[in-house]
Amino acid sequence: MEPLKKLAASARLKQLGPGLITGAADDDPSGIATYSQGGAQFGFNLLWTVVLTWPLMSGIQMISARLGCLTGQGLAANIKAQFPRSVLYAIVGLLLIANTINIAADIAAMGEALRLLLGGSEHVYSVTFGLLCLVLQVFLSYERYVRYLKWLTLALLAYVAVAFTVQVPWFEVASRVVWPTLAWNRDTVTMIVAIFGTTISPYLFFWQAAQEMEDLRAVRERGEPISQDAMRGHLRRIRWDTYVGMAFSNVIAFFIILSAAATLHRAGITDIQTSAQAADALRPLAGDFAFLLFSLGIIGTGMIAVPVLAGSAAYAVVESFDWKSGLDKKLHEAKEFYGIIAVATVGGVALNFTDLDPIKALYWSAVINGVIALPIMVVMMLLGTNPRVMGRFVIGRRLRWLGWLATLVMAIAVVGMFATGAS
């Protein structure tokens, strides 16, 4: 029986892919900065937010994954087929802008984190990281590239380790998850909106749908039959992969907030603007080992997030114009696809050499993401419940309720973002 259990566990682990990588990419350096600020400013009182968002995030990501798997097309191609071009171009244009700004912020954070560890020039490190991400995407085969990304997700465990290098009052943590003590003012609402917006991001929708499309394409190219039973098997794998990936993402977010609350908040440090600043502030409070783990986590998550940000933008743009796409293709087979990846990545690096304020860049990236996430989620729900798109595999009642609930929460977040920004 023991060998059978090991085989079953191994098979389960092999099923992890697009969902796991998508979840890990959600905890990018920009997200780390948001979670760190939440813990530093509010202590343990915002831990409930990442508990709440796990089922919502899982539901909406599962819908995007099913769209890619069942239709054999990415999200942009599905939007193009069912909605006016003006809707498609507005969404894709804003996504490209938001992703490029987000890439700039993430690459800057990676460069600053390595400077804290080794000294030297953060600009040199930023250029190096940007070029490395670009080269890996362009010249590695899809299977090897995805395998590397899966291994890179282990870098996120650094944030779990950080929590166990400091003293944590676990009883207080548990009580604050269930019963937070918050003053409901502008700062509180703004931070909750920021966490929701960081957790449920449009680029994740496009990326996971595209990766499921890629996997389906690989199955077809191997000549494997795609029967209804086989498709049900793919959907079961998607459900497992997505729930695990989003749980992993939110557990890491939980521990980042926890670590910042147990160290920075308790020391009276409540203003953290970047992930590298959080790592630097952690050093005198939690020691060099915690600082090292936190910094390496920033670099590791950036190496996952930058390709996902650039890749999701590329999939969206090329599908809008019926160009060839796919990380499984050679450079000469999908020149426009890799060109968009290069533009987004190099553009992000270039922004770090301008007078662009990284804090304002993160803010505007979050605003754009919040603005486009809501209509994309509505569109995804309409696509997922449409038999002409999904065939007999339209999303069921439970997933439908979960998706619409996630959309409602995002709508509240967007309204809250504008209300607090205008006040």
C-alpha cells in the first residue's frame, strides 16, 4: 500500500502547473510590499483578508483556466469572439500599460534587494534581471521553462521560514484572524482595497488561461485523443491545481503580513513603501538570517512574476490581432509574440532609468488593474455560463456563485478605491 500512496502523491504533484505558477506569481515584489505595509501598519488585524480571498481567487482563476482548456484559446481570443473590438482593445491596452509598470516596479525591487545583499549598483542588477528573464522566455523550450518556474515557487517558502525566526504570539494571531480590531477609516479601507487588488489581478486571468491553452495544444500535438472523459480529467486536474496554487499564494501572503506584524509593527515601524525597504527594516529586528530569507524571496518571486507579467501581456496582444503565440514556439515562428514580451520587459527596465516614482508607479498600476479587473471578471462570468462557448461544460452552480461573489467583492474594492482616493 505504501508504494501506491507514494505513486498517487507523485501523480498529484505532477498535476501542479499553471495554477501553482499563477499563484506564486501573485506574490510578486509589488505584492510583498503591499502585504508588508499591511502587517507593519495594522499588525495582525488584516490577516483575515488573505483567508477571505482564497476561495474567491480560486473561483475566478478556475473559470479563466477552464476557458483556456475547453476552448483552446486564450482569454483575449474569447473576448474577441464574443464582444465588440472596442471592449477588447480597451482591456488589452490597459493591461499592457499596467503590466509594464508592474514589471518596472518588480525589477527595481529585485535590483534593490540584491544591492542590499551584495552592494553595488541596483541599476546594473535591474538590467541583468530583466535581460535574464527575457532570454529564458525566448530561448528555453516551454516544458523546461515551466519546470524551472515550478521550482522557483519554492523561493516563496522563505517567507514561511521568516515567521519561524521571530517570536510570534500565535494565540493573538488566531484571535485577530477571527476577530480583528480595526478603526474603519480611510487608511484601513485603502489598505484592504490594496490587498484585494493585489490578490485578484487581471494578468493572472490571462496567464492561466493561456497556460491551459498551451497544455491542450501540447496534448493535441502528441496525438492524444481528447474525449469527454479525458476533458473531465483535465477539469479535475485544473480544480486541484488551482485550489493548491491559490492556497499556496495566500498562505505566503499570510506569512508576509504575519512577519511584518510580529517585527515591524511591534517596533513601531509602520510606513513601508517597498519590499526591499521591508527587508532592510527587518534586519536589525529579526537578524541577518531573516533579512537574507526575505531578500532572496523578493528575487525569487520577481523571477517568477516578471515573465508572467510580460507573457500575459503578449498573449493578450497577439490574440487580439490573430498573430501566432506560444512559449512552445521558436523565435522565428512567433516573432510578434516574443516582440511584445521584449517590449514589455525592456520597457519595464527602461522605466527604472527615468524620474518615475516607484511608489506612484505601484499606485497607478494598482488603479489600472482595479479598473480593468472588474469588467474582465464580468466578461469571464458571461463566457463561462455561455453554452456556445463552453459546450456541455458550462460552469456549475457552485462555481458560478463563487465567481459572481468574487466579482462583487472586486466591485466593492474598486468603488472603495475611488471613494478613498477622492476623499
